[in-house]
Amino acid sequence: MRGRDHLRFLELSVPAQDLRAASEFYASLGFALAEVGETRRYPYAVATDGRLCIGMHGVEDLEPSVSFVRPDLLTHLDRYEALGLSLEVRRLGGDVFNEIGWRDPGGNPVRLVEARTFSPSPTPAASRSACGYFREIALPAGDLAASRAHWERIGFVALDEDGPLGPCTVCTSDTLTLGLYDPRRIQRPTVIFESDDLRRVASALTALGVSVGEDTVGGETVALRCAALEGTPMRILRAD
């Protein structure tokens, strides 16, 4: 299956105990708040910069998950089971919102739902938040070969490269880029941006009360480290 096989990125799903504060935080960064539907039976909000969507879920037992949409999920279930996926989440039936979930070889939760849970945002895909241009979602991958094979099986195209955060495998689809990294560099799902003005980004984040760390090479700042209000790790790389 390739990305054109209707497997489309929906959101990075994260838990958020204080949904209003988390939403206001992303809005202060320049994200737009999308109009959500009534699919979720708990508090739920989505912030987007036009390319990245952060789904904030008002539940405590949710792990950060990369979530996708697969129309007619129930009719395609056999195809996903044939891939050898060990389903941890299996909500299926004629009277429920169909959803399945598993973990990739790096232990990162992956979710697949049958339909969008929010309306598409009018925010232009080329827009940038105060963090810069969204580049990828970085995932830890202890067994890089196994993780690469997993993402290729569900429609991604993989390419090894030596990026700003070290050697990695970049997996791309029509709607999302994932970076697979040594767990010593990336410990959990992390949102990666890039900017040609790290000083401006650092000032904007600091003004919002965000604690910002720096990665330096030869005395020059090459990346910033911070976390969103609800805890999502973020890295802002210097654009070359």
C-alpha cells in the first residue's frame, strides 16, 4: 500500500488535561483552531498551521499517537491484519466510530480512524507558526530496519540520510513526513520545525513563558529545544 491508497495523515494525537489552556497556547503560536465534530465523546480540540495538526484529547490514558484516516476502514481490515499488525485498539462495528491502533517496532502508537474528526482548516499549507515551517514528526526507532520496513508496508517511501539531528531514515507519504531516529537522540514523538531565524523564534517562545534550550556546534546555535504546554516535545532546526 502506498500513500495514494487513501491513508492520509489526520493529526498527532496528544493528551491535554487543560484543553482550553493548551488550545490558547497553540493559538498564541499562530496556529488556527479547527472546527471539531462530535465523534469524540470527551473534550477534544485541534490546532493546525496548515500542514501539522495537533489533536488535543481530554483523556488521561492516551499516549501520543500518529493518527491517520482510512475511509471504509472496516472493509479494509483484512488487509491491515495481513500485514501482521498486533492491534491494541479495535473499535469496530456498525454503530461505532471505527478505529484500530497498534505500535510500530519503536513502540510508537499508531491510530487509524475511518473518517476525519475535524473540518479541514482554511489555513494555507505554506503558512508558518512562530515555530517556523513544519518539517516532520520524529519518532524513536531502536531497530531502524524493522521500523523502516513497517512504515514502508503501510504506504511510506523511506530514504536514509544524515540530517541535522544525526543519521535517520526519512519516511514520506502524500500527507506526512516521519523521521526515524536513534532513541538516544529522540526519546518520544517530537514535532520538528525549521526556521532561518532561530533568534526570533527563541524570543517569541520565551515571551510566551516557554523554556528554550539550544544545541550548538562551533559556538553557533543550530537548533532549539522546547515543549508545548501539554508536553509535546518540539525541536526547531536552523534552515540551511
